[in-house]
Amino acid sequence: MKSKILLIFVFIFSIFSAYGADKELKDILTEHKNILWTIKPEQCSAIFGVKVRPQDDFNNVMRYHMRDNQQYVRFNKKVVPEIIFYFEKRQLKSITVSIYNRGDNGLIGENVFAQLNSQVEKFAADFSKDAEPAGETRKFDKFRIESLIWQDKVCDYVLRRNRKGKTPEYLQLIIYPAGQAKKLREALRATADKNQLQLNLNIMPNGDSYLDIPMVNQGAKGYCVDATVERIMKYYGSRVDQQIIAQLAESDSYRGTNLRKITNVLDKNKSKLKINVDKLITDDILSFEDLQKLTQNYNNLAKKKKRNRLNFNDFCSGKGRYRRLNYSALIGSYEYGLFRDARCRNKRTVDKFAEEVHKSLSKGIPLAWVTFTFQNMRDSSRIGRFGFHMRIINGFNKNKNQIIYTDSWGKGHEKKYMALNDAAAINLMLLQITPR
């Protein structure tokens, strides 16, 4: 009797162990290759044996990430950090397998990266039986993006990699239906017709006018700038991703991205990406003198409402022409409600912001939006008490004096609302990226 119970226990344990075991990418693709392009969004988890979550309300983007799982997809026994499944009208269009990326994995040695490259090349060649992949290189700023494409009757397998100096950045295996992989030069460019973009604007009976922007989940990485640019570029038909943008902008996965750097590198590489970049409103409006006046208005309101006032000089150092202002410390010390009212006291600030938003969105052009974040504001807990964050303005509602915005955090963040005064108050920069 005891032996029977033991056998039953072993049998049950083996079932759960098999179900919960990590899976090799090669085994998954071998088993399901012939049905790969018939997979529906809700089938991704079962077929890959891991938790795959929708990233938007339409299940157009499904995502596996190692931090969401106790079981992993592995490549040659190494954990795959992320896999993105892209669908269109419930039909799978591509799978991006991140073999390595600096944002999720941290830095690795050059020798380890070279070994991974060799393993992916061998895998793609063996799996496709294609001994002569098509190679292509594109130079961006100070680094090169390399691409190799292997083909068989079912799939195109694209290896994409780059580094800056001796520092590895990322290594991806992107899988497309046979014949669907674009050359690197074409894949990275915006392809949308600028004159047709206004047709993308959804106008609803409740007054909402908004654009559907492809969702990207930046995860725990401080890549809000890079994810924002990726989403806008995908909206324009490009296949560029946040890893490429992160390297262009020299982003740090913890500290984020220098805002001036991203505008400069996008402008410098606009012909290769086939875009134009325009700063509509910038932080130049908050000069030393502007902030001095803003603090005075803030203190006047604080006095009326019996709140703590700020001493502007406490945030300054140096003397005369060498006087410097601790910009972040000052703004981070403002009480948000008083800051908003002081900032919006000049009606032109709000009117100009609204004008730029309505003008761009009416043409079907989303805006990259850099904002201050304050404690107790929506989503502030994801960013910190005070900081800077880039998101997208993808719509407005004139009847309710609201803007519609979206953050690159996956499902539930596609379409959110903010009062116009709040949006104008926290605005730091409006950046317009348009196809040429």
C-alpha cells in the first residue's frame, strides 16, 4: 500500500515538475514551429510554458519577462530576460527574443557577449539550414548596429546586436513569418505618410479625441525616454526599439536619460530614422529669473493659504554672475497645489500648452511629453517623490479641459486623463517627432 502511495506521489510530482520546468527556446520552436504563426494571444503562455502578460487592452502586445516568472525560457541554459509577441488583429506578426540587454541583465564581459553571439549564429544557421545569412550594418552616431538574416520556408530569423566601444548593449533574435523581415535600413525608418496621420484620430461621442499608440513596457528599467521614442516610432511604422534608443542616448537603467542628449541624437540621426524633431515648449521658459518670479508668486499664495513659504536664496550658491540655482531642489520643495496655481497664474502658459497639444493631435501627431512628478500625483509612486518623466500625450477632450496621455508601463496605461491646468503646470518639454 505504501509503495502504491509513493508511486502515485512520484507520478503527481513528475507532472508538476514537468509543467513548472524551465524550457529551452530551441525545444519550444522545434515543437511549435509549423503552427507558430497561427498562435493567438491567449495561447502564448501555454505554448511557451511561462507567464505571458498582455501589454494593452487589445492584446496586440504580449510580454514574457523573467521578473514576472518563477519558470523561465532559456537559451543554451541561460535565462532569456524578455520576449515580446506582436499581434495585429489577433494574428502573430513577430517575436522579439532578448537574449541579452544591458538594462535587464546589467553589464557583461566582451568575451561572454562574443560567446553568446556565436551561439545565436549557430542556432539560427542550424535551425534554418541557411548557411549564408544576409548581413547588414548601419552606423548611428558612434556605434554600429549589425543585422544577420537567416531564412527557411516558415520563418525569417534576424540577429540584431550592437555595442559602444567594448561595452555590449543588446543581442536579439527576432523571428518573422517567412519573407517578412525587412532590411535593417528599411526596418529602422519611419514609413508613415505624414499627410494621412489625421485619419488615425479617434473622435468619440463623449468629446475624447485620441490616438492609439503601440504599447511598450519599459519594465523596471529607467528607460521612459527610450520606450516613449520606440512607441512613437512604431506608430510611424519603424521597427526601432528602446535598446537602440538607449544606446543612442547613453541611457542608464537606473538614472534614466539626459533629455538634452536624446533631442540632440534624434536630430543628428533624423535622416537615418526618416524623422523630423521639433521642440515645441522647452524648459527654457523656467530660467533663473522665471523661477525667481514663480517662487515669489508661490510665496504670495502660500501666505494667503497660511502654508510654508520658501526662501529662494536657500537654493542658490555663488555670487553675482556666478550665482547658481539648485533647480531640482527648489522645484522638489514646492507644494504641488501651490506650484500649479502659481505656474498657471499666467493664462498664456495654459493657453500655449493647449494650443500646441490640439494642433499636433488634430494632425494625428502624438507628443513626447517631459513632466515634473510630485508626491501624491497619479503614478508618482512609480517614479518617486519628485523627479522627471517622459510619457506621451495621445489625445485631448476640449469639453472637459483635459489632456489624454499614456505611460510606457503596459496594460492599463494606454489612455489616462489629466486636467489641462495640471498638465500645463507640470510640463517641462513638448517634443514633436514626425515622419519626413
